[in-house]
Amino acid sequence: MKRVVLVLRHTPLNHIKNLEAFRLGLGLTLSNNEVTVVMVDEGVLNAIDFRPEVIDRPSVAAFLDFYEDVGIRSMADQGAAERFGVTRIRKGVELVDHKLIVDAIRQADVVIPF
């Protein structure tokens, strides 16, 4: 089993790569990997439960709904969330200290940045 960390650094509004990251996270569980998704910098905006149809963006909800079922951990940097004014986050995402995210990246066998 490998520890895989996906790092989301960009806003969900300008990039479709975040959608691909969430989809990839699910796919990686098929090989019995331990998958963690971390959201840093503008990536913490992916933790907001917003209505993508209003701004004509694809929804990640279909993927995130399965995360708990398959054991994927989702973390968002609390400091970045405070900087961007994120006060409410979607179910299943943990607001954590930056140090915990750094530790997860250090312990990972594979880190995939988006």
C-alpha cells in the first residue's frame, strides 16, 4: 500500500484540474492506496460547499460523496481558510493546522500537485 497525497493549490473557479484531482483520488483507491487530499493556498476554496451550476462549473460533489465510503481523507489549511474568509466548509473536510499538512506530505510515498 502506498500513501498518496493530492495537493490542490488553485481556486475551483478557474481550473478544471481540481475536478480531475478529485476524480483521480477515487481512482487511486482501486489499487488499495491510502489517499489524502490537501487543500492549500487558493485551493482551500475547494472546501466551500457552493452551487457550481450557478457559475456554469462542473460539480465535485459526486466524487466527494464517496470519499468517506472509500477512506479518502480531505484536509484544508486552516490558516489559508482564514486568509480567504472561508468560514463554512463542506461535510467531510477537516480544517487543520499547516504543520499537519506538511507532515502528511513528508510521510507520503507519492505527492501529486494540482
